[in-house]
Amino acid sequence: MFNLTQLTSRLTTQSSSLVKTGLVAATLTLASFSSQAVEIDASELLVAVEQNITQASQDALINAKQELILSLQEQISQQLYSVTEIDEAAIAFEINEQNLVVTQRSEAK
């Protein structure tokens, strides 16, 4: 089963790793540019990192939503299967009762 605690935990873990990945990418980009003696505008770098983090966060939310939907579908399927089993048992019980009544009537004659 899927619950809110697991969802929060996954989002926190994914967000944490996304931030780390963004910082590593920013550091490598900055190191690459400085090693080539190219002047870089920090605001452009921050915008790029922000866009990457935003996209990664949106992807994480989409994945979490899909997992939640799949979990709900599984729970609904299990409940429908249980209801079907109960209905089948009730029908079998009713048939047995009718057979018993028919048998008793035929023995009474």
C-alpha cells in the first residue's frame, strides 16, 4: 500500500538529491568556465540551475502522482475482487437453500 508518509519521504529524498545534483552541476559548470578564463554571469547560472531544479521537481511530482494513482487502482481492484467473492458465496448459499427446500418437498410427497 502507498501512504502519505512514503510519498513525503520520497519527495524529500528526491528533492534533496535534485538540489545536490544541481549544485554539483553548477560547480562543474563554474569550474569549467573559470578554467577557460571565460567570464560568466552568475545570474545566468542561477537561472539555469533554478530551471533544472524546477523541471526535476515537476518530474518528481508527476512520478509521485502516478504511483499514488496506481496504488489507489490496486486498492479498488482488491476491494472489487472481495465483493465479487462475497456475492458468489451468497449465490451459492441461496442455491443450496433452494435445493434443500426442493429435496424436502420431494421427500414429503
